[in-house]
Amino acid sequence: MRILIILLISTLALSCNNQSGELKKENDSLKKENDSLQKLLTNLNDKYIFDDIKVRVIPSESNINKIGSEFKGEFVIVGYNKETVVNFSTEKDKNTGDFIDTKSLKRDFGGFPFNLTLKKPENDIYFKFDINGIYGRDFGGIIIADKIKTE
């Protein structure tokens, strides 16, 4: 009976030792994989996540472009992130370049709808956008300007 107990204990000890060796190998492999993923994330945080960015101002087909009429459009950015912020204005301070009466536009299906009342023969519009994401560098402070001419 003693021999059977000794044999059983030694078998258990050897099998546990073998399993712990396999676990150590798996643990080492996972550490290497984690280190390579951390290196990849570090490299991504130094780059812009998108390679290209397109910006368009799309006017509504219902616009009549007459003084006093309402002008509707959509500012579209291809290459945006969920944290994209777009500010809109029709005037800039000539000394500082800051927007006057800024409106923050809300995203709607990838575009940022805006509207303004046309007050003069040539109406300036300005968009300032910041694209910020969880990963990668922030892209922002860019100002896009356009003119809307009336009849």
C-alpha cells in the first residue's frame, strides 16, 4: 500500500511540474506578444490615423441665393473621428483672426449641417475643425473659408 501511495504522489508531482513548464512557456509567449502590441501602439500614437482628408461644402438644392434668404449647406469631412469638432462663423476678427459669433456644428451622418442668412452680395463663411481620436496624433486648428455670392 505504501508503494502505491508513493507512486501516486510522485506521478502527481511530475505531472504538475510538466504543466507549470508549459504555463511558463505560454506566459513568456504572451509577454512577447504584449510587448510587440505596445510597440505598435506607441508608433501609432505618433502618426495620423488617416492618410488623406477631404473637405467639401455642399449647398442645399433649395437655396435661392438672394439677399435676405436662408442659405443651407453641409460641411463634410472624409477622414473624421467621433471626437471631431467643427466651429462655424460668418465673420473673423481682422486683428486676431478669431471667429466672431461662433457656432459649434453637430455631426449628422458624417456631415455638419449649417445655415445662415445671406446679408450682402458676397457672404463669407468659415469653418474651423479639430479631429481628435483615441489613438494617433490630433489634427486640427485648420480653417476652411468660402464665399457665397447672391444675385
